[in-house]
Amino acid sequence: MSIFPRISLRLEVENYLKEGYMNKEVVSAFGKQEAERKFETLLNHLSHPPSFTTVRVNTHLASVQHVKNLLLDELQKQTHSQIFACFPLMEYTVLATQSTILLVFFCCVESSSACSSDVLVHTQQPISGKNNSFWCSADLSCFNGLSVPILQHPDLQDVLLIPVIGPRKNVKKQHCEAIVGAHCGNAVLRGAHVYVPGIVSASKFMKAGDVVSVYSDIKGKCKKGAKEFDGTKVFLGNGISELSRKEIFSGPPALKGIGIRMIEPLYLSPSFDNVLPSYLFLQNLPSAVVAHVLGPQPGEKILDLCAAPGGKTTHIAILMHDEGEVIALDKISNKVKKIKQNALLLGLNSIRAFCFDGTKALKLDTVEDTKGEPPFLPESFDRILLDAPCSGMGQRPNMACSWTLKEVTSYQPLQRSLFTVAVKLLKPGGVLVYSTCTVTLAENEEQVAWALTTFPFLQLQPQEPHIGGEGMMGAGLSFEQLKQLQRFDPSVVPLQDTNIDSVREARVEDIVWMANKDCIGFFIAKFLKCKSIQENDS
């Protein structure tokens, strides 16, 4: 069900995307009407969050089951504090099972009229002997109670899936409002609280402890510190202000903590702010597939050419049991610092991160070795990941993008420069994985077609696991080649209206299938370098 308007794009960008989705090959195979329907479905999906939150377990430090149990405990604590904020005078009991969180409420003295939270609630029969028994199962029109599973992905054993409940229909808008920036708003829809830097505007009478309706300024028109805003804004849910308006806008400029603690989001998803940071990494499902497709082995030398913030880098190191060498490059120093911090946090010693431009990572002078630092000698890596800079048109949720067509199309030449360097740095017999978080034909299938023509010694390889769809027609690739690609395209399924009943009644196989489909837009291609470039030149 669509509750937000479809993503707002410049007309030139929308037409460019539409041309890709309605190219001659697609229209010939499926018809113009179906191609148009799929494109409109895509635009609607991009403005809504995926149906699942996915977290990757750091199996270097602990087993999946152990971390799953720790996560259940953490979510139980979250529920305790969140419900207490809504119902401070209510007695309740929290129960945890191996794969679900269950909450039991009773002895309600006074419930808050401001909140109707259904946060991880499961109704039970009243316990005898308690006066004024009351079992909280708010949003009764939607739910009888809630049992939220944490599922281990059958094809990605180190990934846990948590269904997102929403959109919730009975969240009442409050008189007191806060406006947040678009990026902050997107994070709220994925389960985050509102941090002070993300707050753009607040009602003039807002005090600490007030229940506040949170809106996203999707077009970036609200002035910082405004007392009201009548422009385009999208309702995200309700929260409790941790600070007054004066403290937010007149306090120290370095104020960075939580400004509004979300208690009634439209989309209900656990917050992973500082939750088990050494054991869990919050990561979109397709991103967690990439390292598995690369297939790193202990003792290998592997390059992550565009590595920040380090999610895939650390995953590679974990899959090779932290044995070998993982080189991570990024040209922005703060991002490199983040990679090092993540490696330290996850207890990984095989990662070496450098602030270096990936397009210059090939050492042209082969006389002198660089002692393991960039630039590198040709054909010195067993496997290379190029998670390329891209237009990011697959990210969800994203309600508005102000990019020009020139900006969107600027990535293809950069991707080709990086790909050329990667091919030259890869050993014969080595594996190169190319990935993006965009849905454009030009940055995905067209790049594969270009690579196979430009480097005839490269061969497309089947991918394992293969949980996405096949590649999109339009770049001249054969049917067999398209089947070897993975395109995660959210337009293949209708927008989901996930409530307690649908989660409770669904089969595990159906839940996993939906998680594989209703995710961000993403693309993966896997290549094998069959022989040396020098051999090919000769």
C-alpha cells in the first residue's frame, strides 16, 4: 500500500530512467503497458522503506545463535523503555522466546491519550487477582497482538531478518510539530530516532517531554530554526522530545544526541543505534550478498577498491576468518578513519585501509615495490571488489532527489576508469565483483556489456547465493548472460502493508522470499579473469 507520494525527480531524470525501463528489448518482450506499470511501481517503491530490517552477524566473534539471543535481550530492553515512555503508570511483563519478543501488559491505572503504541505487543488473558486489568493491544483495528520474529536467512547464514510493521494507520498527528531534514527522515523510516543535527524546525512552544509529530522536509525548503512550516512535508510518526526548542536551536553547536525519541513511527522497526556494535552490522540485504558472491578464502590478498564505510570490507575479512590481507581504499580521509574504526570494533586484524584514489591505484613503474601500500603492482590481488560510486537511485526510502541529469549520468565514465584499474590489478584466475546501489541500465548491464567487449579475457560467472532477479534487458546481453547477473529490483512485488496478522500467518519461505524482493535496488556482476593482460596483448 502506498502512503507516500512517489519519488520526486527532475523531469529530465525521470525521463532518463523511464527510457531505461522501457527500452526496445523490454517493450518487445513484455509490452509497453507492462513496462510502464513496472516503472511506476519502481517510483512508488523508492519513496517507501523496504519490508525488512537486515543485520549481519560478526561470526568472527560469536555464533549466529548467540548473537541472536543477545539481540532478543536488547530488543526486549528497547521495548521496555519505549512502552514506559508511552504508558508510565502501567504495569507490564516482558517475555522473550527463542525467536520472538512478546510483551504482556496489565493493571493499567491510566493510559496516555497521546500514544497508541503497538510496539512489540502480544496480548494475553488478564491475570486473576489484578484490579483494573488492561491488556494493551493498540491499533486494534489492525492487530490483536504482535509477535515479531527474528529469522536467520537460509541462504545467508550470517544475516538476520526482522519484518518491518507498517504502514500503521491509527497514529494520530499531534499539535506540536518538528520538521527534520530528508536524510534524517529516511533514517526514521528505517527505525532510527531523531538526532539533534537532523532537526530543522520545531513548534515555538515545544518543551522537553512533549509528544511531537515528526515530519520530513523532503524538498529541503524549511529554514533552520523556523517556528512553523507550511511547505511540502511528510508525516513520519510521533516521538517524545528530549529537549526544548530553545535547547535545540540555542544550545551548543556541537549538540549531537537524540533530540526526539520515536515512540509511534509509521513504520515500526527496531532502532540499532549502538546496539551490540561489536556483534552486529546494520546492512541492506543485497549488500550482504556481495561478499558471499566474491567468495574470499583464508590467506588471500583482496582489494576493496571503493571501501567506505567498510561494511563489505569487514564482511570479506570475516568470511576469510581474518586470515590473509584485505586492502581497503577510499579517497576521503574521514571515511578511511571510519573503516579503521569498524575493523577495530569488530575485532579484525587483516584489514589495512588507505586514503587513496582508486583510479590511481595501479603502479605504472614496475621497478620498485611499494611495500604493500598503494599504488600496487599489476596482477597482485586474488580477488577484487569494486562496489562502485554510483547515482544511488536504488536507495530506499528516498522521497525526493534534486540531482540533474548531468549528475546522474556522470558516474558511468568514473566506473569504467575504476573497472579498468581493477582488471589490471587482478591476478590471472582471479575474481572481480562489480556492484552498485542503483537501478539505471547505464551503470549496470551496460557496464557489463562494455567490460566483456573491452576485456575479452573476462568471463561472467554464476553467483552464489543468487537470491535476486536476473539482469534487465536493453544492453544487448544474451539471456544466459542476464541469468548470471543479480538485479535487486523492488518493482517486482507490490508495496507491502505488513501487519501482525500477515507476519503471524506467513510461512517462513514466504517471509524470506519477500525479504529477497522488497529491498533496495541493487546490482551485482561477477567476472573471472581467464588469463594475463600481457598474454592477451602478445
